[in-house]
Amino acid sequence: MKPTTKLSRRQFMGLAAGTTALVAVDSLLVEPSLVKTRFVHLNRENTTHRVVQFTDVHHKGDRAYLVSAVEQINALSPDLVCFTGDLVEQSDHLPEALSILSGIKAPLYGVPGNHDYTSNVDFNVIKQAFAATGGRWLLDENVSIDGGALNIFGTVCDEPNAVMPLAGAKNILLMHYPAFINQIDDKKFDLVLAGHSHGGQVRLPFVGAIILPKGVDGYDMGLYQTASGPLYVNPGLGCMHLDIRFNCRPEISVFEV
């Protein structure tokens, strides 16, 4: 039997310091801008539409980053693109954000998040920008496309009874708060998309997110099978409060519906 090699205290401290430094570099300088594309499999047959989701941009002026994300979205050749809230934190960043998003080469549908309200942005300006892409800014309303084959409903998460799928269509629900799914369990959708959680931004191995905002209720990141249909919670493109991510890369999600 080989003798066990033990680390000296100095070696252990050096290893710990080196690991800490690597984690700090990753979480501050690498992961926050390393956008991944996740293809989410819904196990559906007879798919007709490629849907791309992004969320929680929290645009603060990093033009190159958002331009790159739009290029990544366009490279996926989506039939429609869905945004699930929190475009900016301050209203002075809205014109640049909308200018960049106008480069999306597919109809853009979206709903507001809590920061879109607290930043006091003009929703009419956002509505016009989304309409210019062929899409819609949806405030407790729906839009049917492709001859009624696909119905998209966007909710502001205030009134569960306002949420209504249409019979005979594939139904997609857009919302900001994942926990809102618990209030609409008598409504059936083919796909429900949400954001808000940021996946916690910092996720520890075997532990998961260490801090989550209200309105998540355990639906912090990824695909969940619910009574109202498959719910996908995207961890977002931007960061909230601190520009830091660990084990939780920003994401663009792709679905075949």
C-alpha cells in the first residue's frame, strides 16, 4: 500500500488561495458574459415552430454584450422570439436596449418584469419597438399567429383569471415570475416561459442557488413539469445587483413546439 501524501498547512493554504482566485476570476470575468445556448427537449411530436427565449437583460450600457446575444439569437433561425421581463434597471438605458433588440430577425413577443416597472420606462415605446419586429408587447393579452395555429399569451402576473389558452391552438404563456404557475393550475399550456430568478446567479455544487428573489417558489432554473404544462425558467442574460455569476451561465433557450 502506498503511503498517503499529506499536505502541509502552507500547501493547503496555498491550494485554497489558488482555488479561491480561480473561482473569483470565473465568477467576475468569465461567466457573466459567457452566454450558452440550451436546447430544451419537450418530447413533442409534430412540431411546427422554433421558439427562442431570453430574459432579464438588465441592460446597463454594455452594448457589445447585447449585440452579441442578438447575433446568437439570429443564428438559431427562430420563428419567434420570447422575452420574459426586466429589460433595464434605469430608463436612460432603454433607447439603446430597444435599438439593439430591433436587430432580432424574427417577431419579438414579451412581457414586463418588476424592474421594467420600477425603472418607470414608457411601455408605449417598448410596445412600438416590439411591434416593429412583427411581434407584440403583451400585458394580460394574447395574439394568435399563423392562422390561429399558435396562441401566445403574455401576463403581468396580477390576475390569474385573465390568463386564457385557446382551444384548437398550441398555447404558449409568457410571464416573469415562475411562482405564478401555482395560481393557474386549471389552465393548460403547451409551454410556459418565465425568468426573474437569474438561477440565483451563484449556484454551489450539491446545494444550488444560495439566494433567490421572491416570486420563485422553488422554480429557480430549468424545466419543470406542472399541472399547467411544461414550465421553463431561464437564468437570464444580465445580472441583478452584482455582476457576478458562478456555475450559472447566462442563457438563450431554444424550444421546438
